[in-house]
Amino acid sequence: MKNQIQQQEESKTRILIVEDDRILAGELKNFLARWGYGVEPAEDFEDLLADFCRVSPRLVLMDINLP
């Protein structure tokens, strides 16, 4: 059963969200997850760089006003 769940998670299209507002990032994650996307949040550019290679996202959604 666990193997099947892992396979489903790995087969999802991955989206990386770079957003410093945790509430907005959570809302985006919930919305996209309901549509079947695998979503990884990142709060800043350092997280983005670390997560990009690990996640291999098909799409990156970025806040243009990051501090």
C-alpha cells in the first residue's frame, strides 16, 4: 500500500511555489493539490535553489516581491 502511494506522489506533476507569505503559500498549495498537482513550498531564493534540484519541478510560481 505504501509503495502505491509513493508511486502516485512521484507521478504527479510537481510545482514549486516560492512565496514568503505562509498563508498565501498554503492556500496555493491546497488549491493546486486538489487539482492533483504535487506542490513544494519555498520561502526564499535559498530554499528555491536547494529544492529545485531535489524536486525537479515542471513549473515554478514565484513571488516577484521577495525580500
